[in-house]
Amino acid sequence: MKVYTYSEARQKLSKLLEVARNEEVIIRKRSGEVYSIIYRKPTVSPFDVKGLKTKVKTEDILDAVEESRSKAGKQD
């Protein structure tokens, strides 16, 4: 764990963030307040899905959805 003063942290922010990738970084202010910087990997949304290349047209998809809905309605 590295400890920096507020002034050092301001002057060396870029370096401080690199250090935080591997260990916790503490910043102490003159007033006695203490802050902790911890690196977190970016989270990936489950909705972040890569698109697919296809020759299917929107009309084909809508027809398929309509057909599946009409078949589901007949089963009831």
C-alpha cells in the first residue's frame, strides 16, 4: 500500500493511478482526511452483444415472429 499526501497525489496523478492497478493507494490530506484508491476492472454489460452479419431482412424476421405467435395462440 502506497501513501501519498494530497499535494503529491495532485502532482503525480497519472503515476498514482498506475500504482493503483497493482495495490491500494492512500491519500492523506492535511486536515487528517484519508482517501483510498483501488483499481476495478471495467464491468461488461450482458447487453453488450456483438452484432451478426446476415442476409436476413427485417421483413423475414417479422414474418417469423408473427408465425411463431400465431402457432403459440393455436396451442391454447
